[in-house]
Amino acid sequence: MKYGINVLFFILNKIFIFLILYIYLTLQKTMGLEPLPNI
């Protein structure tokens, strides 16, 4: 059961990173490609 939970967290991590990058790029296009402040 622990293995399944680890895989689930791994997949969620990948999806989360993908969503962050997608939102970041979309915001850059919306803002006219202005660099966002450092996080």
C-alpha cells in the first residue's frame, strides 16, 4: 500500500510542476512577456 501512495505522490508532483509551468508561461504571454519577479 505504501508503494501505491508513493507513486500517487510522484504523479501528483509531476502534474503540479506541469501546471505551474503552464500558468507561468500563460501569464508571461498575457503580460507581454515581462519577466516575473523571482519566487
